[in-house]
Amino acid sequence: QVQLVESGGGLVQAGGSLRLSCGASESIFSINIMGWYRQAPGKQRELVAIITSGGITNYADSVKGRFTISRDNAKNTVYLQMNSLKPEDTAVYYCNARKWDLVSWGQGTQVTVSS
């Protein structure tokens, strides 16, 4: 299993920005897909964005045009740049890694967007 550690969460006003980071315990070049999920209290965990080892990205409709996922293989790190944040973006954000049939999760980082 890949160890994943998220950071960068916090409190921000609506319209503001945050950048989340996810550090992996091994080279992310060998990880097929990395992504970000989020879960608000009482709601299902949902996909936010993914990026493949080849650089292909996909986003949830709710964040398209506002969030950007990227990866730095040299630093074993995946980022989620979040702009134009809305109160409905408030959630715990989790880093996810898929390496063939192995799925790994980070512990999560809280993002709170105030009105």
C-alpha cells in the first residue's frame, strides 16, 4: 500500500483559493492514477479530480474551471489548486492512489469555505 499524506487545508472565504498537497511514499511515476476525493458531513465521498501517470485529467462537473490537479513526479507529490471556492466546497479532502489493483487513501485534510 502507498502511504499518502495530505496538507494545505484550512479556512478560507468564499472566492478565495487554497492549494492542497499529497505526498506519496513512493514514486508516483509508478502509480497509475492519483486523485482527490472529498466528503462533507452526512454525505457520500465523491470524486473531485484525477490524474493518470500519463497526465490525463478528469474533474467533477462541480469543480470544472475552478480546480486544477497536477503532479510533480520528482517530488512524489500531487496538488489540487482550488480557486473561486464556494461554501459547498467545504469538506474533508482525501488523496487517493490507484496502482494496478491496489487502492490507497490519505487521512484527509479539512477545507472550510465561509460565506
